[in-house]
Amino acid sequence: MPFDVAKSCGKWKHGEHSDNYKEIMTKLGVPAEMFDKLCEAEFPIESSLEGNVMKSKVDFMGKVIENTFTLGVEGEEEDPTGTKRRVTYTMDGDCMISVYPNHDGKGLVVRNYSQFVDDNTIKTIVKAGDLEGWATTRRC
């Protein structure tokens, strides 16, 4: 069964993570002082998939971010800091994959593999260069 984009709608919060997750977030440019805030924040998500067009709207720490992608086609994504990056989203079985070919502007390739563990938990494996870790988000 493919990743159910509509099931990701709702309010979510960071759950558990690998021991090296903070190191990965630092490599991705998340300041250390922001990491704890990110882990405590709740964020509502609205998302849909019609054909190959995926839309998402996230309210993250007071900033609303809206993005639209065509699966399998590189597009531009804005993150909560306002930074825009190139990314390609695809589906592989029950997994949604996002690949950022140049996350930091210096050639850092980042791959995220997200899948539902159950109706209220999403696990994401993050590969950032030579680092690999994971995090869960839980429905509030």
C-alpha cells in the first residue's frame, strides 16, 4: 500500500529519535538552540495527493509554509526559516522519499524516507552525507 498522504493531516509533535539526530540536524543547518524548540513544537499539517500532484501546508512555530510538488519531478521547497531548496519527492511502496541534491549549497545530498508505523506515528530515516539517523513524529 502506498504512503497515505491524506492520513498525514492533523497536528503532530516530535517523538523519539536516534542518538545522533541532533548531530544530523546541526549538519542540516539547524542551530543547536533551535533543536530543543523543534522537538517541543506542535505543528498542524494539511496535505493532499491528487494524481501525481502533492500539496502540503504546515503551520510551524507561527510560520505557515505551503508547497506543491509533482511526484518524480524536481521542484522547490520552502522550509520554516524561509530557505528554498530543490527537492524531488517519490513514493516507493509504503514509503515517501524526498531527495535534496544540494541541501546546503555545497553539495550535501540529503535523503528522507518516511513511513507510517501506525495511524499515529510516522518514522523518518534521514541520510545526510555520511550520517544516518531517524526520528518519529506522533499525532497529538
